[in-house]
Amino acid sequence: MLVIYLSLPRVYCGDRVFTGELGKVFENGCIVVDHDKIISVGSEGSIDYPGEVEPVWLGGYTIVPGLIDAHIHITGFRSGDYVKESLLTPFGVFIARGIVDIGRILDAGFTTIVDAGSVVGLHLRDAVNEGVVKGPRIVASGYPISQTFGHGDIHFLPIELADTRSSKLLSPFMSLLCDGADECRKAARFALRNGVDFIKIFTTGGVASQRDRPEYPQFTLEEIKAIVEEARRANRFVHTHAEGAEGIINALEAGITRIAHGIYVDQDGINLALERNAVVIPTLSVVDLILKLDEASGLPSWALEKAREAHDTHISNIRKAYRQGVRLAAGTDFFVNSKDYNIYGMNGLELQLLVEKIGLSPMEAIIAATSNSAYIAGLQDRVGLLKPGYTADFIAVKGNPLNNISLIVGMENIGLVVKEGAVVKNVISK
Ligand SMILES: [Zn+2]
């Protein structure tokens, strides 16, 4: 095959390359990169590159696609008491903290994140794209859209403080409140006007909203359809927070195929998700950490109580969905860093929990965090696989994560991170 290179290609070889496609592993595998694109992938000896190129040998390492966190919030918060923090912290401090947090996420091998609601993430996306800040590619929703008394409404605040458009409170974590199809269209257009990559909505209550419950459906089908229609007209998509059975079904019926949490999904919801080829992001990590940290998380007692209550049912329902073939993506739902414990940078935890709690194989967990999460980001044609023509986003993990998924948790074993063909972390070779 005759290949015309833009510049002299670079070649990276490791003990093995997993392309991100089920079962496709090349022992002594290499990846050929030209500029920001993958040219070829295969076993050493089976791939072509100019004779003058010296391959970079990553002995003892496994090369896999750059990981993608399909649901996270970059907020700059340092405690679960985010309303108090919003009152006391200048907005610039949130941004500065967010810069540190995304740097850690990139060092942990995550080359893309989907920020499912936070205006800090929206601003940092632009800063990363400009090249002034080091971080993963950010796909951002900015302010999410909630009904009044929805999951995105802060129930204990006066209503004029809780809605982004009227509030004097400049918080990273507030929503656009709207009721009725017309207001929902307007809120969607407001979000789009802010330059969002997709629209985030809440079609059920949740754990971290005081006066509702995860089971409560939020927005009517008509309201959800209005938002989906506005997103479609602007060539965007909708990603929903959906925990209760009814709100999951409403979202799927309205045409949403990116479903976060899925705690109380029932058989009808599973059937519809399969029919629509929807991808569910169970977000196990945030619950796992909240339950471990308990009161130290800073979350109010009513939120901790709902988290404890939901945990076991969540696991068994997601397991049921997985066994019936529902595609899962890996999203942590991290929304706050702890003062004592760096949560951002631990994003690989989601892969470990998908293996340990849901029963995925390590290979399936990596697929959840790559091609399935690329779908959630709307980038499935560009990232998430190591294939010719795809963007050169890949990492080298020490050892074999296909045998031991815990190697992918944290930053320690992530020796090399390449984003868009550029080496952004290298602790293996100079
Ligand atoms: Zn979330």
C-alpha cells in the first residue's frame, strides 16, 4: 500500500495493542501515527513505515485507545456543600481549580471527557482548544436544563437565586429552569447560544436534590420532545440524567439515546433501550466514593441517605441490563474534589467497578470507556478506536490491563499519553 505522509511518521510499539474492538489484540503490536492521525495498527513486522523511522519501544506496556469519561462535572468544588462554596468562592478560583483537575484527568489516561453540566467545563473546553491549558478534549453542555422543582433546581434557595438567568449567585453548577414546551425550547436555545456541544437535561429527580426522589419523573414527554427537537435542529444531541423507570422511558420515547445513571430502570426500559440502541452510563464511581467517604464527603444527610438506599438496586438493575445486551459507557459523575483525597485522576475507578460489580470483562470495560463513551461524546467516528483514519489518542498502561483492570486506575501505571498525535505525558522514555 502506498502511503503519503504529511511528515515523518512516529511508531510506538508495546507488548500488545488492544484496538478497542472486541477481541482485537496484537501481541508485540505497533501503531503508526502521522501528524494527528493513526495510519496503521498491527503486529510488528506486519506494518509498514519508512526505514529511517526508529520505533519507540514501550516494553512491558499495553497500548489502548485514550480513555473517555462519559459523564463528569468539572466544577472546581472542594466540598459537597456546593451552595456554601458558591457563596464564598470567587468564580476565578473555581476555574483555577478546574485547570488543576483536568490536568490530573489527562495524566490518568483520559484524553476526552464529557462534561454533563457545569459552566467551568464549558470555559475550560475553549482554553484547552486554544492550547493554553493542558487537559483532555472537553465535550461540554454548560448549564443543564431542569424543570422547576427538578433535579437541577436548588430546592432550598429562593427561586430567583436558583435559576441561572436570574441569579446573582455565580455558581458553576446551576441550571436553566423552565416549564412547558415553549419555555423548554427557549432554555434549549439559550444553552445553544452559549456554544454548548450538547444539551443536558434531567428527566427524573435524584440523590443530590433535596425535595424530590430518583423515582420522580421530571418534564413531560412533550417538554422533553421540544428540547430534543431544538437540539436536533442545531445538529446537537441530548444527554439525560434519568434514574427512575418512568423518566427513563420518557427520555427514550422522546428520542434520547444517552442515558445517565439508570438506577431504577425496569424491563420496559431495558427493552426500549435495546430497541433504540441507547447507551447507558451507570456512573458507579461517584456513589462508591460517596458511600466510602460518608459524612467526610460534605454532602447533606438527605443525599447520603438516598445514595445508600439506591446502591444495591442500582447494581442489580444495571447487571440485568448488561446481561440482556444494553451497551454501557464509563462515566464517573465526579463533581467535586475532596480536600483530603484527589478524586479527579481516579477516573479509571469506573472501569474497575464495571468489572467487579456488573461483571464486564476487563476488555469490555475498556470498550465501555472508549468506543461506547465516544458515542456519548458524539465523537464515535473520530475517537475511541485505534484504526486507520482515527484521531491518534492512545495511552500505554504498565502491565496487562486486559488481565488486571485495576492497573488502569489512577495515574501511576499510565506511562504514556498521546492526544491528537502529541505526547502529553511520557514517564517511560525520553
Ligand atoms: Zn452528573
